[in-house]
Amino acid sequence: MNIIRFLPILGPAGIATSALVPSVLAAVGDRAKEGKKGATMGLYSLMLSLGIALGELLAGFASALGGLPTVLYGGSVIFLVASGLTFFLLWRVRKNEPKTP
């Protein structure tokens, strides 16, 4: 399998990841309640580390099953599900926030 074929997918994914993590960290800090910022940032860091660890395991299993294409398609499915859940939860939070004049 020639990895060069997948560079058009892997390159933008790496750039997006490097931009996403600091942006999410800033958003988590902005949304955290006063007095809970430390716990909120700690929970974010824990979930990020857990995702990295489990992602490596899932990618290894997917690679054993079908190689790099299975890893990339599986990652795409996980990303789409996580994005849908995130947008739903953000919509729910914003819907329940009091309106400011």
C-alpha cells in the first residue's frame, strides 16, 4: 500500500487537528463557570488523553482488519458522529440560555 496516495487526506487532517485543539481549549475555558475552570480544563485534558489512547487502539484494530483505508473510513465515521453530537449539544445549551437584550 502506497501511503503517498493518502497524503491529500492526511495533510489537511493534521493541519485541522493542530488548529482544533487550542480552539476547543479556549472555548472550554470561556464556557466554564467561575470557580470550576480548573476542574473543567482537567476534565477536557482527561477526555483528550483518553481519546488519543483509545484512538490508537481502534486504529490498530482497524488496520489489522482492512489496512489504512479502513482506518481512514473508520476515523471519518467517528468524526461525523462526534460532530453531530457536538452540534446537537451546543444547540441544546444555546436554546436553554437566557436571552440577553
